[in-house]
Amino acid sequence: MTLPQIVSSEDWRAAREELLVKEKAATRARDALNAERRGLPMVEIDKEYVFEGGDGKAALLDLFEGRHQLVVYHFMFAPEWDAGCRSCSAFLDQIGHLGHLRARGTEFAAVSRAPYTKILPFKARMGWTVPWYSSYDSDFNYDFRVSVEVDDEPCERPGVSCFLRDRDRVFHTYSTYERGLDGLGSTTTLLDLTALGRQEEWEMPRGRASALGAPAGSERIRYHDEYEE
């Protein structure tokens, strides 16, 4: 295992100042990228999707709960599975109080292809209160490319889709998948600040993934009620 070089405080501060220049450049680049993202065109949703949630059947417009924007987390939970994806569960664990989003006219909801009868007990087990809907018997997951075919086999993948409402008209403004979610969760962004990082095999410098004497980071993910203290 390789660890960071040991230096004096003065040398550390000099190295930190050098990195800070690059961090500020990355921040400015991220701001510019976010502005470009906000400038994307949008597509009107004219298909009628039917979801099932805690209050029964719902249309996509209902998921907004009267707000202007909607962020959907595509939670991997196929109809034949008995529980939701571990990585998706770790992501949803990080969603805080929705009041901060709602104060800015934005609603958040998770959507999975599993029937709501499977979602409800798993949601209770995890202790989540965020709105979660089933898109079972709907084309929603397929149309937004989170239920796909890989080598002629059905496959689920995580993603986030954003929607904008203008009265009763709904528009799709953005979607991102898999590694595109990296900067959205506090666990990964906090680990990115540490010397050992996420402890994934692909990270540089090599040799730190097994620093804790355990499998690579993603292989250690469990449901939060399965971790040993």
C-alpha cells in the first residue's frame, strides 16, 4: 500500500496552495458547466405514465406535488427482486430533509420498476420518508433509459432525471446515469477529500484500495442495517 509522502508543515502548505489553484479552476469550470446544463433545451412529455405510491395511482404531474420542478432518482429495484439495490440504498440514505429543496420549488421522488407492494416494506425497513413510486406496468424506466437490454439480457441502472412544470405541461430537462451521479452524494464527495479516497481499484495513485484490509469500496457497500459497528 502506498501512503502520502511525509513532509514538513511548510512543504505541506506549499503543496496545498498549488493544489488550491487547480481546485479553484475546477470550481469555475463546474460553474460554467452547470450554466451550460441549465441552457439545455427541453422535451415536452406527452405520454401518460401511471405510477403507484402511498396515495394510490398517480400521473407524472402528480409527482411534482404542485411544485415547479421534480428530481427523480431512478432506484434500481426490478420486479423480480426481493430488495432494492445496495448502492442505490446507500445513495438514498444521503437524501436529507426535503424542506430545503421544496423551499426552492423542487420536489424529489424515487421511482422503481418493482411493484409498490415490494417497495413499501423495503422502504419501511430502511426507515426512509422520501416519496417513492412504482413504475410497474409503465414504459417510464425504458423511456428514460434506466431499464435497458445488455447482451439481450434485461438490466437496471441508476440515474437521475429532472423535470420542469409549466401549469399542466411537463418537460424533461436533464438526465444522468451511473458515474454521472458521483458528485451528487455526500459519501463519495467526502471520501474524495481524504487520503485514501473511495478505496476503489480504479483510483490513482494505485495501491490504496485495500488500505483497510478489505475489498474495494463498492464491494463493501451494504444496507445500512447490515453494517457491523
